[in-house]
Amino acid sequence: MADNTFGAPDSDSNEIPFYAAEGGLHFECARCSFCCGHSPGFVYLSKRDLDALRNFCGMSVKAFVEKYCRWADYYYGTRVLALQEKKNYDCILWENGCSAYQARPVQCSTYPFWAWMIKDRETWEECARECPGMNKGRLWPLEEIEANRKAYVENTPLHKEEVEALIAQEELDAKED
């Protein structure tokens, strides 16, 4: 269930979330990997994500992008950085678990508290039909859910031009050393 709407404008509504009255939402990862593959989608990468992953792998921006990334069509005809998928649609970093768990992207670490997934009870329940960890396990309080939602919404993916500039700067810095 990779995200196809990451970065979409968040609601400016002052409505109290449906889960506030219930004290939060239940979620505990069942380690089924459904959110890490099985169907086409995108794991978009922000500057924070790219830096965390490439540092974790001990790679330059250019090397990491060439080995693990692809360009995804985005809003208004732009292209952004995303992780590659394997032929079976699993994330390129999935190997019986996330091979970069400690440095995983914000999109991954905030699941299932993505803004569009928690917008209303109906959407939450629809998503829960595909995720065995939703509505089970620990109760996440409103504050933690909202912190994850906010992190998700504010985690802007890198556009192609931004990545090209990072690579150019990295190459320039290497020449100066």
C-alpha cells in the first residue's frame, strides 16, 4: 500500500479528528510487509530521507540515487525522487524486513498515520481491510498521531532539479578536496 498521494495539500479544517473522541487509534505493525510492497506505488524521498539513507549506506548522493532511486511523476508535471521497486513491487530496501530500518524514510515511519488515511473513519476502515496491524495493538494517542501526520505532510519530496544540484555540489566539493 505504497502512498500515491504523498505531499497532497492537508486540510485546513479545524474539525476535531474522528479518533480524538476515542482516545486515539490502535495500530501495531504485524510485519506483513503489505505497506512495503505487493502493489505499485511510490516511496518519495525528501532531503532528510536521502541524507539519512545515503549516510546509512555509506554512499554519495549520486551513487545512492543511481543504485536505489527512480524519478516519479508528481504534481504539475514535475518529477520527484522515489525509491525503486522490485519486479514484485516490493520496496528496493525490503529483505525480509527493512534493510535500512534505522534510516527509513519519514513516509515509512509515519505509516499508517498519513493525512489522507486518517481524514475520516471510512477511509481509516477501508485501509484497515488491507493492513492487519490497524485497529489492533497499542492505542496511539491523539498527540502521537498528529505528530506523525504533521511529519508526513511536511516531508516534501525532492524534485529532480534539487537532486541534480545536490549531485553537482557534491562533485564540486570532491574536486576541492
